[in-house]
Amino acid sequence: METRRKDFSPLRVALAAAVLAAFAFGGCASRSSYPTVPRSAAGTVQHLNGGTVVSVKTIVIDGTSSNVGRAAGAAIGGGIGRTVGSGDGTVLATAVGVAAGVVVGPMVEKELTKKVAQEVTIDLDDGHVIVVVQETKDGGFFEGDRVEVMESITGVARIRHAEFESDGLYWN
């Protein structure tokens, strides 16, 4: 019986990498039309304050790197390395690909997990001025927007657009 070595063409490796990336990062995307809140906000008491946005600055929240990036990088690097050379050269190229992937994978993951955010300065109705950094969703906030600030006892805050009655008056 003849055994054949499987041919790992660059196209096959790229396709496998794309499928792996889709499972690793695509599965994290929310498909819900409902607002998403941090898990830590569930079941907590939050104080609600009304206010008006006085300034907005677009910023980037740094991404994260974990063992997922390391493992994906190692798998992709090893797969690419395996397509190079023959015999001992293939083994060496695979090892180099794995090592490079372990280094590069977390860097790629960190870039892919960065979030566009806003640094929002708010003049609260009680006279205090606060600044909240929050990931930008649904267009974000603009100067003059009426907002509600929800602050937990631990100091974690998030902002939402204020609700208002049909007569145009805001309630808090």
C-alpha cells in the first residue's frame, strides 16, 4: 500500500487560516438588535444622573492579546512552514513557522481587538462635570446631546442617550 504525503499548498493554508480566524474572532460578534451591557452590570445597583454632553473626543481602546492569538499564530505559522522544503528542511521550516506564529499571533490579535471609543465630557444636572470613556456604538454622542449616566457603586459608568416624552421634555 502506497502512502502519499498530503500537499499543503499555500492556498489551502490560507483557507484554513481564514476559517480558523472566522471561528476565533467571528463567534464573538453579537447579532442582537438589543443594547449590549457589560456582564458586570447585571444585577447591580446603578445611580442615574442626567446631563448634557459638552465635548467629545474620538479615541482608541487598546486591544488585548491572549493565548488564542498565540495558538492561532502557531497553527498558521506551522501550517505555512510545513509547505516549505522537504525532509529535515520541512521540519525546520515548520518549527520556525510555529515560533514566528507564537510571536506574531498575539500582535495580530491585539490589533484585531482594538475598539473605537469616545471620551465624553458631561455637564451633569447637579453641577458636576465628569469624563467617561465608552466604546462607540450606534453613532456615539455629540456636543449638546442630552444623556443619562449610569454609575455603579464601584465607580464603573456608562452613558446612554436620555429618554424623553412625546412633548419633548426630558425625564430623569
